[in-house]
Amino acid sequence: MARKLQVTVLFEPSDNVTPEVEPPKRKHRRRAGRRPKVEKKEEQKLDREEVFDAVVKSGHAARWHELKDQASLLSLARSEADLVFNLTEAFDGDDTKDFHVAAFLELIGKRYTGAGPRGLYLAQDKALAKKIFSFHGIKMPAFAVSYRGRLDHIADELELPLMVKPATEDGSVGIDCGSVVNSVKELMERLSYVQETFDCPALVEEFIEGREIYVGVLGNDKPRALPAVELDLSKLPKDMPRIAGKEVKWDKGTDAYELTKSAAAQDLSDEMRKRLAETAVATYRALKLRDYGRIDMRLKKDGSIYVIEANPNPWLAGEAELAIAAREAGKSYTELIGEIVDLAMAREP
């Protein structure tokens, strides 16, 4: 580390907790992986608190900045931080405006961590991202888009079962047991639900039965993949589809939540690990991601790899998938956060 940096940890509010005492918890989290089970009796730290502590342990000075309105944007512009650690996933309660925050930081010439506005926008629009994957020869489920009752003409070519989800949401928002449909009737009902609930296009894709694999990627000019992590869905109740829906990620106390966990992927050959890593890096590059990201994939029994989606600026909790992968690679949580800081500082502002 060349010098001690002044790092501003930027976050957006979700309640009325005073940020100087305790940064507020989100009502839901976008770009999230599997929420960890906490066995300790003491209250688990928020991810932003973990990031803050790791920045300090890396030898830098850190401060909070709550991004809640235009006035807070102006005060951010006036700040003298060397680097903004961007943990925002929305602005003014709107999850679709996360890339505007990155664009603002670009305009005012602030160095910041994570994806730029282009990468955030491309990853947010899942249908557009899939078209980019197709251009780059990245394998993915066949898909169509529906909005206000209209389906792409290629929808007739899709084979049941199908997965139906909002085209612009993350963190399993809008994904649950009913997202996998097995008939035209179920498909139309689910399309109606998605469009009425989220007022956005619905993404319809062929359901890929297989292992849920996450591969983290670090870097910019020469990104590299971290070891694969698997969300084990094999113990889900028999009547539930094997998907990482809200029951698995958020419904504490249920079998779906308690019987699933993320851990370093086992029983993968060296060749398969190489293929997963190459696919993750190709996807990361295709969407112009920066510093760190996570690529979600399905691995079929026949060895086929399908990219489901890309996650810029994924969840940075110490027990989230990216940190699990970093530990598997011999990197501590503090070292992971320190590397993200270094990667952001090495880029042109």
C-alpha cells in the first residue's frame, strides 16, 4: 500500500436509524447471494460495517456517507475522499437508479469501487444482457420477453418447463416456487403476476435443471476467477423446484431456508473448474464489469454450463459467496476488501 487513503463508505438509507451509530438495514437486498445463517447469539454485523472495519484494518481512514437526497449528493461532491466505496443499490428508494449514482461519481471525478454506469445498466436489464451473452458465444437458457401481455415471437420455440421472473430485479425479488411453470396456463398466470406486481417486462427462459454455481471474479484489465461456490439445493422439499427463490434466500425458519447453504463447490474436476472460471471471466468482460463481480451459472449433469445472470457489486458480507470464494483462494475478508480498494485506485478516475 503506497499511502493511507481517506475512504468514504457510501450507502443509501432504508429506515430512520442514525447512520453514525448504526447504518440502516435494507428491506431487501439487490444483487444478493444466499443470506448466511448466523449461529452466534450476538447480532450479526451489517455488510457495510464489515466493509468499513476491513477498510480500516487495511490501513486506511474511513467515514460514512448516507446518500438520501440531492443535498447529500452535493455534500458528497464537496468531500475530499480519495475513494468512494460504493455500496449503494438505489437512489431515493428506486432500485433502477443505481447506475445513476455511479454516473454522478464519474461526472464529479470521484474514484469509486465497483462497476461503472454502463456495467450496472447492462446487468440490470437481464434481457439485454442475454443478447450480449449470445453475441459473445456465452451459453445461456433460451429466452423470450413479455410485457403487457405480448410475448416475443420466439416464445413459441421455448420448451416447458419455463422460468418466469422480472427482467429488471435482483436478489430473488419476484422469484419463488411459482416461478417455474409447467403449462401454458401457469405461464400466462405468472406473466400477469410479474407485470402487475413489478410493472416491468417478464423474462421467460427455459428452466435448466442442474447445480447452482456461483463464480466470483476480481480484476480489471486481467480479471481472474475465484474458486467456484455452490448453493446446495438438493435437500429442498420434493414439491419445490430447485431454484434460489425467496424461500431459500429470505424465509427464515422454513425448511427451504434451513436445509440449503452455500459452500465451496465439491466434486468438480480440474477441467470443469477451468471451464467455469473461463465462462465467468468471459461473462464479466462481456458486460464491462469492474473490480469485483459474481456470475451465477447452472451446471447440468452432462457438463453443460449455462450462465443465468451476472451480478456487479455483489453482496460483500463476510459470509456471502464472494467472501467464501476468497477464503477458498487463501484470501482473508480484509484482504478481499483491500484488493477491491487497490483495484479501484489503480483505474483512471
